[in-house]
Amino acid sequence: MSPESPEGPALLAVDLGLRSGLALYGPNGRLRWYRSQNFGSQSRLKRAVPSVLHSAGPLAWLVLEGGGPIAEVWEREALRRALPVLRVSAQDWRARLLYAREQRSGGLAKDAADVLARRVIEWSGAPRPTSLRHDAAEAVLLGLWGSLEVGWLEQVPPEVRR
């Protein structure tokens, strides 16, 4: 998606880590793209974050899952751009999107996230993955949660609901 996208400012969801999941949502609450990106080291991450935010096009929101020094890198760059940030823990967004039985362990939650992320991808008309890394799947769901939080979607779309 080009920075001059006519679809309006977007929401970028980031499942934080040196290998991060990224998902970009439009103001219609639909997923535009998603990917996994391996930054490799903290110093490479620091250098890459400005270009990741720039290449995502005009942004209205940055949604982060996680904390610590990696979150601080993203938050500092967002502050520099006057970009609002929503920070959430995995347990909080999972509570809104996954059933309690799917959250009994990290492995169960990751499996459920994969299935639900594929439904979001299908509903959004985004390209289907050949393989879907768990960090990208979680970023897709983090972005769905963010779209609900900022009011871009009133509810989880029926086509995504299980």
C-alpha cells in the first residue's frame, strides 16, 4: 500500500519482538496486509522502526502487544510522529476475541489465533498465506482488537465469528 493511499489513515498492529508480526488495517476495519519481520537485534530494530512506520503509509494508530525495551523503541518513534499508541497485553486482546477454553495455555491460544486470523484474512480479502507464522497471526488479531477499540468496527464481523 502506498503512503498516498486513498483509503485513509491506517492502524498498524505490532506483535512485539526481535521477530515481530505486523498487520495493517484500514479505517473500514479490514486487514490490508500482514507479515512477519525479523529485525535480528535491538540496534537493527531501532534503525528499522522509522522506515516501517513510514512505509505503512499515513497512520492514525499504532497498536502494540508487549512491553519492555522493544516497546519503548516503537513508542518513542510514535511520539516523535504524534501518533497515538494503544498498548495491550496478549491476555487482554485474547479475552475479547478467543473463548476461555482456547486460552488455557499459550499453545492453545496460538493455535486458535491461527484459525481466527485466517478467517480475518479471508473476510478482508487479503492475500491468503502459504504459511502463517504465529507472530503474524497474532498481529492480525491484535489489529482486529485495535479496530474494535478505536471504533472502526462495532463488533467482530459475523463472517469471522465462530
